[in-house]
Amino acid sequence: MMGVDLVLLSAKHQITHAAILAGDSDFIPAIEAAKDEGVLIHLYHGRNPHSELWDAADERLLIDRGFTASLLRH
């Protein structure tokens, strides 16, 4: 359902950026549809994200100890 929401919000031009927390290929069709509407995709992922997911994102951020530690400091 989150993929559907991403596509609907993108098509209605209600968002310009989307943050996706994923590692597999499930969101790829929704991401591609959102990007077609001009939405920038920020991917937050673990060590080995799906290669097509990696390619589909505009920005990528590895979730590691440093990332989680920075969250705890804020």
C-alpha cells in the first residue's frame, strides 16, 4: 500500500521528495512512476540493496552504526 500512496501523491503533485527505507525490489515500479512525475527519491538501505533499487534512487544512504548513532545524538 505504501507504493500505491507514493504513486498517488506523486501523480497529484503533492510531494516533491520521498524517503524510502527498503532493500529489495518491491518498490521499484512505484519509484519509477514517482520519478516520472519529478519526485526525488532518497533511499535508506542496508548493506546489500537490490541493484535495480540502488539504480532507481536519486540519493542513497547506508543505514549503519554511524547512521543510527547520529540519530541518537539528535
